[in-house]
Amino acid sequence: MKAAPTPGRRVLSRLVRQRGAMTALAVLVLVALACLAGPGLTGTEPDRFYPDLRLLPAGLGAQPDEAHLGLALERIAFRIRARVAEATRDGETLRLVLAADAPIDRRGLVYLPRSDLFGPARVVGEEEGGRRLILAVPVRALHFPLGTDIHGRDLLARSLVAGRVSLAVGLTATLVALLIGIAYGATAGLVGGAVDAVMMRIVDALYALPFIFFVILLLVFFRASLGLMLVAIAAVEWLDMARIVRAQTLSLRERDFVRAARALGSSTPRLLARHIVPNALGPIAVAATLLVPQVILLESFLSFLGLGVQEPQTSWGVLIAEGARSIETAPHMLAAPAAFLIATLVSLTVFGDGLADALDPRGRET
Amino acid sequence: MIGLVLRRLAQGVPTLFAVVAVSFFLMRLAPGGPFDLERPLSPAAMENLRKVFGLDRPLIAQFGGYLAALAQGDLGPSFSFRDRSVAGLIAQGLPVSATLGALALALSAVLGIGLGTLAALRQGGAVDRVIGLTAALSLSLPSFVVAPLLQIAFGLTLRWLPLSGWEAGSPSHLVLPVLTLALPQVGALARLTRTSLAEALRMQPVRTMRSLGLPPGRVTRHTLRGALLPVVAYLGPLAAALLTGSVVVETIFGLPGIGRYFVEGALNRDYTLVMGVVLLVAALVIVLNLAADLACAWLDPRLRVAR
């Protein structure tokens, strides 16, 4: 006879059977992996400015294309103090003829590789006493699947790097809120009596505080920084967690196994660590999963107002703010980071719901 | 009943005091002052200004002075809007924020509770799944993404509605901000209603009602009454948040509401204006939470005895 599955296994198997939750999990893993490993794989650096490729729309074609190539060449030729007399592209190399009224200073040719669109130029020939230079220039093939921003930075690479910050803030702040909330709520629930009453009154009083306003004040008055924002977000979000954990603790407290442990002389910290918190982990996990999107949303909200993540660091909120400012001319600048943010938030919410269903044995899909 | 209301309001006084104290000392600890201009004032002029506004006195004396004035209902003069009182500014901004908030609250309550009920009645079905996903999506759409999208769609492309502005609250200027404010709350309320009602529908009294042959509509109505408790409890703080304005929505749509005054006040170190707004929000939270509790007691007779 096979052994009965443990409760943990049963929850897992119920979770795996939910297609929505599994899809959400797959999206989350994909986004997280892309943010962690992706910036190295896009072939472009997130902080690199391509002044000749500003505001490219999203697309799969290799850059620079014909139109941008011409513009870039003209700009570079101007700096070399010459004109583009002839430019024919043959695959990855460009036959470029520069012409000027005076002999061309070859040191100016460094401007070609410096633009990051071309490799180092090779001088093939010289005519008219150095006033015409014939060059062979390798052309790089860059890809900007999500387009570029006003400074010509790759939006895909930037969205991925921004995602690291957003996800890190979301997870860290949630973890802090979780730890405070669990410690506070479980203590209040387990000790009970006057201590519980006082502790929960404090939570009630804190609920009445206009926290968002305090967070804004804090960030406006003391220079906005990542650490301060983490503290501020965690300070807002632990209240719900404390209430949930306390409610769980209250229902667990009178269960036989807890009373037995107490009768055997377990101390309060041991009771909390061994019996209360492990048994309340299910609802805590659900609440935490649903808390992460709220935190990420709060972070991007603060960054949108210019109070959160500061340049040169970036987050989805920062990118969305940039996109919203130039939405009339370049809607793709809003689309790229917003798509990442929304996909992540929806997936977290759907996965949290699935987890809740899997943990609730009374649910329909058992 | 009246005793309960009075007791709860009295309990709010220490909270309000804490709000005043924290925001007062937080702002004074921070570097910078209300009269720091890009071109610094002459020391004599600065001294004069500080004297006029009482900033030269010791901090505790200033705090006492503020509290004394507050007790008489005086929120003080604004530091950055010349010759305007904070009370006057709030009286100007509150109607804007409150109009938007009330409309958004009504819209999200009707839609959210309606959709949540529908989803709970069709548990596990296609309707439930669609509503669930829509709700998750609406929760995940930040207002600062929705607002510019709405502006593009209805303002620039279709040219049906104005892009921004207030124009004395003309209906066409209200549509987009109200939609933006209401959207995430529709999702939140739908999810809350669905969870609570789905749970209530599994309970014994419902089975009894059904087995007695009550029409499904009546069963739903009876169950919904109890199931709405957590929803109503959520509506309290939500109403406070919506009525006092959303900073983002007011900024994007260029509306002269409380949220904008707050941000401008904070950036200009307008001490009294910031305190006035924070105090107003805290007072509204307390009053509306009480209102929500009273509504819960009306819905569930058991709560009337308990407190």
C-alpha cells in the first residue's frame, strides 16, 4: 500500500494542475531569468548612447539600416571636416569615399568606431593629394527589438536592467514586511490578553495614518535613495501581514498540538518557531505573493514621481515615467517597460490566487 | 450608538495628535526651508520673513503655537502661496478631489461588487475565469500608464474628450480622471467580493435555503448581505484615499486638487500646507473607517452587540 501523500505534496499537486497558475509561474521565471542574465545577451550595453539611433521604433531589423546609416555617416563626416562623396554597402562592409577641400586629417577616422556603429576604418586608397579618401569600413549589425529611447539607448537592455532593481526592491521590501509582520502578529496572537489588545490598537492607529503622504514627505525631505525607499515601503506594508498572522495564530493557539507543546514546557519563542509559524505558512505565502506586486507598484509609483530610484540606476517606474513624458512622439518608450511591469504584476497576482486555491482544501477543484 | 460614535471619535484624537507631531518634526528635521530661493534673500529680509512667520522661535514654542491655533480651527497661513490661508487653499482644492473621488468610488463599487458577485455565482466557469483575469489585470495597470493611454486614445486620436484641465468641473473633463482612478479599485473590489461571497455560498444556511426551494435570486441576496462585510470594511479607507485625491491622477490631468497642493507644498517646504493636507486625510480616514464600521453593524446584527 502506498503511503498517503503529505499535506505539502497534496498542495503541490493541486497547484501543478492549475494551468493559469503554472503559466503565471512560467512567465515569472522567464522575466526573472531574462532580467538576471538578459542584459549580457542583448548585444548592446544598457547605458550605451547611440546618438545616431535615437527613438527607433520596435522592430527586428538590424541597425543601422539605410536611412540611419546615411544620417550617421553625414554626422561623422562633418566632424572629420569632409563630405560623403560615395557610400556603397556590401553586406557587412561599407565602401566609403570621403571628400574635402583640403587634405583630410586621418586622425578624424576614430570617430567612425567611436559611434559604435562601425568598426575601425581601413584606408584603401587616396586621391587628389589626400583630399579624397577611399575607406573600407566594417558595419556592425545591432538589434533593438524594443526600440531605443530619446538618447538612443537600447530599451530591451534597459528594461531588463530596470527589472533587476524593481524585482529586487519588490522582494526585499516584501521580505522585511514579512519578517516584521510575522514576528509582531504571531507574538500578539500567542501572548494574547492585554498585550494583544495594546499591540493591535497600535496597528489600528497606524492604519489611520496617511502613510503614502508620509512616504512622500520622507523621500522629498531626505534625499531619495534606494535604502530609504525600501524602509518606507516595508513600514507601510507590514500592517496587513501582522493582521493576517495574528488571525492565524489565534485559531492555532487553542489547537491540541499547541496546547500539548505548551504543557510540555515549550517557551513562547519555541512555540512560535516550531508550531505557530510553520502551520500558518500557507496563508502567509499567499499574502506574501500578493504583496510583491503591490510593493513593485508602490516602488514604480514613487519612481514615477521622481522620489524613488534615481539616475543612473533605473527601474520600470523610471522608464515608464520617461515613456509617459514622450508618449505623443514615441509610444514604444512607454510600451516596453510597461509590458514588463504589467506581465510581472499580473503573473504574481494569478500565481498568488492559484496558491490560495491549492492551499484551501474546501476549494472546488479538489 | 451615539456613545459608540463619540468614543470612536475620541479615540481618533491621539492618532491625529501623532499625525500632527510626526509631520511637524519630520519637516523641521529635514534640511531646507520655505524661503530658500534660487537667488538667496538678503539676510535682513530672511530674518524679517522668519519673524513674520514665527520661525525664529524655539521649535517647541512653534509646535505649541500651531496646536493652539489648530484647536481654534486655524490651519495657519500658507508659506508658498502668498496671502493665502491653508484653510482657503484646502477649501479650493477639496471640492475638486472630492468630486473625482466620489464618482470613482461609486463607479468602482457598482462595477466591482457586480462583477465579483457574478464571478462567485459562476465559480470555476468561463465567466469566473475571465472576470478573475480582468480583475488581476486592472490591479496591475498602474494609473500612470493608464492615464497617458486614455489621453492618447480619447484625447488625441478620437478627439472625444479634453486631454486635461478642470474647467469648473465640466463633465467632459471628469471622464478620464474618474476612469483612471476607478479602474484598479474595480479589480480590487471584484476580487474581494468574489472571495467573500464564494466562501459564504459554501456555508450551511445557504444549503438550507436552497433545499427549502428558495429562488436563486433570493438566496444570493441573503448571502450577499453577510458576504459584503469585508467589502464594506475595505470601502472605508478606500473612500478616504479616493476623496483626498490621487497625486498621480491630479498631476497627469492637471487638476487643481488636494493631492497636487500636497506635492507642491512638500517640494516648496510649505510647512503649514503639508500639515493641513495630512491632517485632513487622517481625519477623513478616521471618520470614514467609523462609517464603514457602522455600515458593517447595519449589515450584520451580531456586530451591534459585540462593541
